[in-house]
Amino acid sequence: MDDSGFLKKLLLLLLIGVLFLGCLFGGLYYLDKKGKLESIRNRFSSSRSNQTGTGEYYYGSDKETTRATSAPSTEASGTTAMTEPEIPDEGDLSGYTIILDPGHGGRDSGCVFPFNNPQYNECDFTLRIALATKEELESRGATVYLTRSDNSWVSLYSRPAQAHLICMDIAKEMGILPFTPEREEELRASLQETIDINESTVASGGMGIMVGSGIGEDLLELVEMEYQLDQVLFLSLHLNSNEPRNLHGTQIYYVTDESVIESEHRQMRENSEFKRSDFPIRDDYYGRRNEDNELLALCLYDNIVGNIPDFATNARPTVSDNFAVIREHGLVGALIEVAYLSDDNDREMLLRDDIVGEVAHSIGDGVKMYFTQKGF
């Protein structure tokens, strides 16, 4: 073979190699863009595998004691280098509805600091964050509801009761309300009674149709209706705390069938309320939107920490658990523990207006990312 023939073959082989590499890297880039959240899920899987949180069936002003058992995780802290998440454009959130639930309020301050001489109350921070988040989401075109808009007491079960009424209004406007007028009136009256009683105990009647383990027939009708409302989310806003003061950063809680059932079985053994004659024990319920709840939690954590790297947690970033405000309805939802009130750096950051604004912006980014990933 002469030199010119050899050079032609060499150039042809080089051209084929360049084309192959271009296709390979182009495909990988496309898959990375399409599967961004799956890679995040894989990074977290080692710290979340077969684990649920430590929250109880009920929670109140002593919440810091139920969170303090979330021990630091070196695996989780190793995942917090995600400082450059793929943030969607701020785009239009028109057509989406977000129900924001500022935790605690009124006679329930939530966690406090200092523990023995409170100067900071969780309920004040959560309302401030909620108001900023409402403004942020509305600026993107979303419709936003608040379960409380001032420092007032709102019972644990009044919050999902409000969500049910909002969802009935949305479903009715969409023409998919599955109830007769008589049944609609009956359900609305029952939910309003829960709101009016405004207490969280079995004896008060303030749990309404949400009383008991599992899901009763009345609640099931509402939950199955709400499974159809893909463009509505429920976000409960909280601050975390722990007595050793060794934890910091953002954690996102969500519910799954398994996390609720595990908690309810534990409560059956340990909680006297579960032994009351007026507390129905039902079969285990399966049917929640487990994967969607987890995806929302991942989107929220990734964006909050991506925009505010100091809020990367040394505990578990996302935790499946059992809290009434995200359990007692059929909406995709999450409970956002924005930061630790007991941590000096977290607390000082949350006292800054710019950081509160950045939290609100990040929640907006997380919401948009979730809807983008789901294709809604």
C-alpha cells in the first residue's frame, strides 16, 4: 500500500472515531439532562435505604424531642456537595396550586431557643418563611393558600381539613367532583366542624373523619379525588431542633405507605390513644403516591441546598415518616424542616431577610423542578 492510501485510511478511521465519540457524549448529556433527579436519588439511596424517621403519629410543641433522635449520618453528609443543581427557568406556574402550611402558631410555639429561656420561636420563623414563599410562588403565577396567616393556633387536623375543602373547590371547578350535592354538603359540614373545633385530640372530636389508623370510608372518598389533582401540592414549613445541638441544615420529610404503617403499628403497642374505644383501628392502607412524595422531597432539598450550600445537612437529607399534615390527604406533599433553630449558624442565617427570600426562591425552584420532572 502506498503512503497516500495509508493516510486516507487513517483519516477515515479518525473521522469515524470522532463521530462515535460525539454521539456517545451527546447521548450521555441527553440522558443526564433527562435523568437528573434519578442521579440525585441514587446519591441518597445509601443513606435512606430501609430507613424511616422517628416522628410520632401526633406532634406538637415538644417537637424538638421527636427530632433529636435523627443521628448524624456520614453517608448523608457525603451527598451534600450538590452545589450546582439543574435549576429550571423561573417560568410560569400559572395553573398550579400550592397549599402552604406554616407550622405551629398561637399557644403552640413549636421548638424554641434557648431551651431554658426562649427568645426565638419556631412559629414566628415558619410564618415569615411562608409569607415570603407565597409572594414568590404568586409572582410565578401560582395560586397559593395559607393554613394560617398570623400567629394564631390552628389545630393539627384543621390543616388537612382546610386542604380538603380547597381541593373540593378545585375539583368542582374542574368538573371532576365525584359527589352528589347531598354528599358534598355532608363532607363539607364534617370538615368545617373539624376546623371549628380546632383541637387535635380524639376526645375533642377535632380529628373528625381523620380519626383512627388507616383510612376510613369518608376520608378515602376525598383522598381518591385528590389523587387526580396533579397540579396541587401541600407544603408544611417547619424548623428543626435537637438538644445536643450537633445537627444542622435542611431536612425534608414525606410519607409512604410503609412509613405510615410502621409508625401506626408502633403506636398500637405504645400509645394509649390507640387503645381508646372511640379510636378505630383499621386495616393497613396502601395507595399513597409514594414515589411522587419522594421525588418532591428530593427536588426541594436539591434546590434549597443548591442555592444555600450552608443548609446542607449532616443528618439524613430526606426522610420517610408519618406526620398528619402530609398523611391525611391525597395530595403530593412534603414537610420542610428548613434549618435547625438550635444551630447557631442556621439560626443567624434565618434572621436575615435575604436568606429567607432565598429559601422562598429555592422552594419555588423545587416546585417547578417537580412539575417539570413529572411533565405536568
